[in-house]
Amino acid sequence: MEPQTIKASVFKAKCLGLMEKVNQTGEEIVITKNGKPISKLVPYRSRPASLFGLHGDKIRSKDDLIEPIDVEWDAEQ
């Protein structure tokens, strides 16, 4: 999908509304001056400090993952 383009003069007049739209939709807007791209408005997404535990609050297990199971593996023979 091609990002929306907008003239700098229009961006100046509608800046706050466009910022809110980008934040809600996640779509980027390219700002042009004299028909040439000069800037891009993109949604701000913070990066996690570490990838370890990135989805820790979203993944749940109903099983005890540490408890041994009563299954003999081929490698144990």
C-alpha cells in the first residue's frame, strides 16, 4: 500500500488531526514541498528494552512445564 502524500501547506493547517489519524490507523503520511517528499509522519512505537520476556504478559500455560513426564524417550534407551 502506497503511503498517503500531502502538501506541506495542507499538513501545516491540519497537523494535529493528521497526527491523531496516523496514531490511530498506523498509516504513514509523506509530506511534500514543491512536489518532492521532504518528511514522513509515522506512528510512534516504543521498542522493548529487551526481547527477553517480550510477550510474557500475553502467553499463558495451563500445564506445569517443569514437572517431569512419564514418557521414555528414544535417547534414554
